[in-house]
Amino acid sequence: MKNIKNIILTAILGLLLFAGCDDGFEEINTNPNDATVVPSGSLIADVARNAGNILYSSFVGLDMGSCWSQQIAKVNYEEEERFIVRASVIEGTVWQGIYEDVIADAKSMEDIAISEGNDYTRGAAIVLQAYGYHVLTDIFGMIPFSEAMDPSNLKPKYDTQEEVYAGILSMLDTADLLLSTGSGSLNAATDLVYGGSHTGWLKFANSLKFRALMRISGVQSVGTQLQDIVDNRSIFTSNADNANLVYLDADPNANPIYESIVYRSRFEYKVNEVMVNMLVAYSDPRLPLYATENSDGEYRGKPSGIDAVPNADWNYDNVSPVGDFYINPNLPADFMTYSELSFLMAEAAEKGLITGSAATYYYQGIKAAFDVNGLPASDYDAYILGTGVVYTTTNPLEQIGEQNWLGMYCQGVESWIEWKRTGFPVLLLPIEADTDAIPSRYNYPPIEQAINAASYSAAVAAQGADLLTTDIWWMQ
């Protein structure tokens, strides 16, 4: 057998030597249709789709997003609703998924764009990287940032969240400069977010910076930077500017919420009692869009946490399902919306961080949220006059927080992050919860303790115990 292998290897080697002496062999055997370098603009589709699929997946966006912000509840498999998390989802889907399939791919996109001299695609790539880091740090707290994209460093340090935010803000400033004063092009066919419009990416960069500044506004002075954005930068001015990924009609390219609930028959996802009760209290016309009547013809939400399987009071039939509007296969994955920006500006104005009328921004946010849901202007006109909705000076921050929460229905991770920043609406600890508070963060993935133990330990020592309930920097 050994001799036969030697004969075969000798024959192959001889063929290779013969081929090496044959002029033109390489040219003849090269497929002219194979691209040696992928154009930078071609990568936007994959990066955006990866981000949307991760953040809107059932195990992340619904279980550890909308359930934690108490917009959604479940009538079976309530573990995550009670804060019993799956380490495999945190590690594989969130940590590795965002680092590898969003940030690293967007960094490759930037590197190619630099070699092309394409400022617009580079700017979009930087926005996508900043977005990825923004999500990760708001989920975990301290994360690898400054050393994260060094392929030779398998044990990157964890940067403080203050350092990560400084880096994100700097990245968004760079993106603003490239997209506002640079040149280049974006591939309209592969840019699934803005269809090749660099001004769309410019507005996203600056609106995302506004959000990032508001996230840290409780621990840093950010008024000057916020006012600069309002006065001097392009930001969202309508729903047409929303940063989102529009999905197609069928699996595997449909919205992940549709794919989970409809395509995979995961009918345990229902509307939360907190959501239904607030919509009813405010006579909110979004109720039939957010929820479907139960088997008794009523809108009925389920309280968070209670184990529904042995309890006939809460089952598949008598709790309202998610409304048809939100299980549409074409429902977009929102990365940031005009409605959210408007509420952030209302909060900033109310706190004196920017000029302008807080009430005007507040109503602007409600109108944008109504328009996204296809509601007529008459519904909006009546709604904003209702008790608890009309803007007052009694509890304006609570009103802003509640309306932003309502507008973020099925924007799971973002709705939870904003809730933990503002504390509105006021939520109670779920029944049978596994922790003594609603989570402030995700645990670090187990793989970090195994392969990056020193950096992991340093982060835990600086930030606090690796628990779901340890507050991250900007919450302190």
C-alpha cells in the first residue's frame, strides 16, 4: 500500500513539474468570470441581512428582547421570559454572530473600499461597524473593541464602555465626513438599506450618533454634541429615512418574526398584558395591528413569567396572538427609525440638552409611529388629545418613554435597551422570575472564559459580577 501511494505521489509531482514548464498554462486555466476581489458595495447586503436576522430572531429579538421589555409574552417555553437564558444563543448567535458576520465583514468592506478610493461605501461600512459595536456594548457592557479586529490577537482586551463609546462616536464622525464631503458610489442593487443613497447612510450615521449620545447622557455631558447634530448635521426627517432592512415574501428571506411564528408554527408568542393594558387605557388605534382577538373575541394579554402550560387561564387560545401586521413576511428589521429619533430629541429638549420644543418632537414621534402602521391622520388627531397622551409638564419623561416603547413594538433588543435606560414604562418583575430584577445585560459567552480568561476576568473585576442583573456603565 505504501509503494502504491509513493507511485501516485511521484506521478502527480511529475505532472505538476510538466505543467510548470508549460507557457500560458495559468492563463488558459483561469476562469475570466471569477472575481479576484469582491467590490466593496457587494458586501452591504450580507452585513445588513446578518444584523437583521440576529437581532430579530426568535431566540434574541423575541425571547431576550421583546419578552424582557414586556411587549411579548409566551404561553409555552417561558424560560427566557423568566430570565433563564441559553448560553449557546448568547455565544453563537449574538457574540460570534455580531463580531464575525456584522463587524468583521463590515471591516472587510471598509478595507476594500479604501483600496477602491470609494468614500461612500467606506462610510457605510464604518456606520455598520459602529452599529455592531453599539449593540454589543449596550448588551454586554465592556467588550473587546480596540483590539477586536486584530486577527493575530486571539485574546483581545475588554475596553471600558466609556472607551467603546468614545470609539463609536469617533467612527460616526469619520463616516459623516466621508459621506458628506467625499465621493464614490454605492451599489443600489446590493444596498438593501438605502438603495445606493449615500445621503441615507449620512442621515443614519448622525441619527445613530444622537442615539449613542443619549445613551450616555446620564453619565457624561453631551449637550454640546447633541446641539451640533441638530444644528449642523443631516439627520432623519421622515420615515423615508428609516434605517431598516426590508424582507422578501418567503423563507429564508422573510422577516424572522414571520419565519418563527408563521413559517415554523411557533404560536406560543403572544402579546404581553402590559402592552394590551396600555393600548386599551389610551384608546390606542394600534391595538388591532399589534394584537389579534383571542378565541373569545377579546384582546387579552398574558402577564410575564407565569408558567402557562399547567394553567388553563393562559393558553394558546385565550391569549391574543401577535397582530397580522407584525407577522408580515415583508416587515422590515429596523436598525433605527425617525420615530425613535423624535422621542430622543423630545427627551433631550425636555432635559435642556438641545433647543426646540419637547412637545413638538414628542408629537412628531407619535405621528411617525402611526404613519408606519398605516393609520389615518384622523386617528392621530384624536389620539394625541387623549388622557395620558396629550403632552403635559407633570410627567413628560414618562410620557416620552412610554410612547417610544409603544412605537418600538417588535423591535425586541432595542425596546429592551431603551427601557433599561429610561425605566419607562414602569415594569414589574415577572412571575416566577429566576432573578431579582429584570436583566441589565447578557452574560459573557462561556467561550470567553475558556480562551480569553485573563481579559474576561479583568472585565468582570472592573465592571462587576458576570450576572444578568449587573448594571452596565451608562446605567450607573
